Amino acid sequence: MPCTASAPNLTAREQAHFLYDAIPPGLFRVDDDTERIAWRVSPEPFALTAQQVSEIERLGNDLLAFYRALNALYNRSARGTAPGFIAEYLDRGKPERVVQLARQNRFKQDVPGVIRPDLILTPNGFVATELDSVPGGMGFLGAMTEAYCRLGIESVGGSEGIPRGFAAMLARSTGVAKPSVAIVVSDESGDYRAEMEWLAQSLRRLDLADAWLRGPQDVFFTEGGLFIRHDDGREIKLDALYRNFELFDLPNVPKHELFLYAARHNRVKLTPPPKASLEEKLAFALFHHHGLQEHWRAELGAELHARLQQLFPRTWVLDPRPMPPQAVIAGLTIGDEPIGDWRRLIDLGKSERDFVVKPSGFSALAWGSRGVKIANDLTREEWADAIDTALAEFDRTPYILQRFHKGKRLRQSYLDRTTDEVRQFDGRVRLCPYFFVVGERETQLGGILATVAPADKRLIHGMTDAVMTASFVSAATP
């Protein structure tokens, strides 16, 4: 619905104060109990042009197609009709039980219902550094867009874009117009509990779903399916269980075996599906692999394949296994010289190290910017240690090497709560659009979370010096 201002005609400073007070406290963890929000507040959402928003909207269907292609290639690799190294890489380091989950007929064709890329706005357009199918930030963004709406500012996706997109995804996956759903947050993912509570409350308030936040221990199983119980004793049979926990944490999630049993026997819809093969950052390395280009073009079509070639940065799996003396690592050079030994990278000077090293997945270090090393931020000794650690961890947690793309420099306003003035800083932005899968090949954009970090920070994340805000369409170019 269109935004109607309940607090019109405010100055930028007054708008920032309004937002700071209007956003529910505790949606993200804060280290200082006197603070409601851990980041800087902007008087208005991040400005995008109509063309930029149009490009981002198209990405949703493109990325859904990529997930389906990745899933198809993984399944073909597992049964021997595509190169075996695809499944070998995607399964590496995972317990056999987790591997078999991804291959079970019940889940074999499933892809995530929520897709969130991390987009860096560069001088040459957008670069997607990774994809997240168990994303945080939905509740914070949803509350932020509601608060801006009260100022009369319409964010991308609309003031109810997050809960309505989430509900449409659930309705499509369950086949139930108003499904009953438990949003299950594990202890490991406890920082997201408050924002997922906001989402559940919003789904009920808008009469979109009978949604409730629950811990894993609060869900119980009968032969009829999965249930939750209210304080008054009422029991609700679940149509869907939204998994807000990582698969590497399964052994620490109470009752997870009952969740999986119910999902396997079609007594509940589990989303995202328990497929660790679709949660690996090394998928970008497979996409760029020289030996798989015809496979990708066959799955995606030439036009989409070319678009994703521009979107996904060059990525390599840091695989320490020996190569023949004449072999080189495809696409990786020092100057114009191809290299065949990862440790040659250690000799690069800081200005030559336009790389990121990070764990691919299935690890506590693989989410929330943990484990990410920006190469030209490191001393030579730290860079050498990053390479050596990545190579040593290959059998347990594969790491990737990825080209680093610097974000476009821009100016960002924020409320300085020390001086009580609206100021500006030079920054770079990461955009996180939330796409909800609402059809076989169709997604719905719920909103775009913008994180603007100071320009001297190489890694853009929700630090205290950053602005985190929604996005809106503006005639001005950021």
C-alpha cells in the first residue's frame, strides 16, 4: 500500500531522530545497552536510480536460474553424467549424512526459497561477491522500510515488501494460501532471533501466515506431522518449517532428525532445503571453470550465461593437490605470467594483491564475514598465513580465492549522535536485495538493504561506523 506520512515535513536531523526512535530495539545485537541500534542512522534510504533498481530486479530470476543450473549439474555429477569434480568439490568436508540429504529424492529438485546476493556497486556496475540462502537482515530491513514509510518515503519493495514476499514464498512452496509456519532459530544463530520474531509478528499482523518464532526444542512430532504448542495449550500443525540455522550446526540442533524425517515424508515443507551443496561459495569457481563453460551455457542459455560472467567475480578453489610441472591454474596470472603454484601468490606486493580469501561453506567461519581475508590489508606474513591455512584446510573446509572489486566511492549522510548533527562521510556500499521464490522461474523483490561503510574500510559489513538502511528510487545517481 502507498506510504502515508504520519510525521511529515521534518528536517533531515528530525527524520534521523524519528527513525532511531521508531525502529524496534534489539533487532540486532548491540554491545552497548544504552544504544538501540548498533550502526549509524541515515535520514533517508540509500538512493538508487530507476535503471539500477531495474537491473537488480532482473537479478532475482537470473540467480534463481543459476541455483537451478547448479543443482542440476550437482545431481548429474553425482550420478556420473557430468564431470565428477563438481560434486566432489561441493561435498568436500561434509559428513556422509549431510551429503546424502542433498541427494535424497524428496529434496533433489529443491532450491532455496530466499535468495540474497551481496552486491558491490563498482564504477562499472554491480559485482556479486557471494550468495546467501539463509540470510539475516530481513527483520531489520522490514522494520526500517516501515519506519521510512511513516515519513512518507517509499522504499524499494514497498513498506510491507519483506513479510509479503516471505509469505508468497511460503504459500507457493506449501500450496497453502495462509500456511502455518515455525521460524526455527538455533542457538548458533541466536543474534537473529529478535528480527525473526519481528517477521513472524508481521506475518500474523498482516494476516499472511500463522507464523511463530520457535527454538528447535519447541517443535514436536507425531505421526501426523510437526506441531508447536501455545501457552494456552493449543496445538498448531505446521505446513512449513523455516530453517534459520546452518547445516554445519545440525549436531547441536535439538530434534533436527525429526524435522528431516517429517520433511522427507512430506509432512512438512522444510525451507531452505537441507542441501549444503547449494550453500558453497566455491560455486562461483565452478561457474568460471574453463572445463564447464559448455555445461553452464547448456543449462542457462548463452545470454544469461554472459550476464552472470559479468556479475560473478573470478574465483578459484584453493586446492593444494599436486599438478604436473607443465600445468597452470587457469585464469590466474602474476602480471602476464601464468602460475602453477598457489604459494607464488605470497610474493605479490600489497598493491598487486587484488584478492579475497574466505572459507567456502559448511563452517562457523563461512558466514557473517567471519574468516574473510582481504589480501592487500595484510602484512606479507599474514598473507602467507592466509594462503597456508586455506591450503591446509582443504579436506575439512575448502577455501576460495576471489578477485577483489573495490566499490564506487560515494557520499553518505548520517546522524552523528555525539554532536546531534547530520554529517556526511565518504563511503562504499554493499547492497543486499532479498528475493523470494514465488514460481518455478519467478522471484519477488522484497527490499534492498544498503550497508555503507567508510571508504577506508576494505570489508563492507555492519560495523558501528557504517550506515545500514533501506533503498529507494531517486533521480540522482549515487
